[in-house]
Amino acid sequence: MQRIDIHTHILPEHLPRWAEKYGYGGFIHLEHHQSCRAKMMIDDKFFREIESNCWDPEVRIKDCDAHKITMQVISTIPVLFNY
């Protein structure tokens, strides 16, 4: 029997600092501050901490195997809808 994770978020490992390119704020960027961990920042404000299973497919597959997940529905996080 299949087990489907219907709420899976992914991010690229590195997000450009779009505020520097476009001259205004409100964009998400990542600050990698520990091994396999990053802070999601909106400008200089902490938003959320994430782990490497958000960007590393090998880690994601190990997580799926550990929880016996056979399929995932992947979507962006809501704060990135405007990207």
C-alpha cells in the first residue's frame, strides 16, 4: 500500500539576495548558520528555521524511507508564492 505525504515543501539550497538586485526588501533569503540548517530571513528579520531536508534530495529520501512514505506532493512555501 502506498503512503503519500500531501504537504511537502522544498526550497533551493541557496536563494539570491533579490533585495540587493532590485533595490527593495521583502524577499526571503537563507542564512546557513549550522551544518544542515538555515534560517529563513525576510530582509534582516528571522522568519523560520529549516533543515537540509528542504533542499537536499538525499536527506529527503532518507526521511521518506524512515516514515515509509512512497510518494510526496511537492509545493512551494506560501511566502514564495510571489516569486
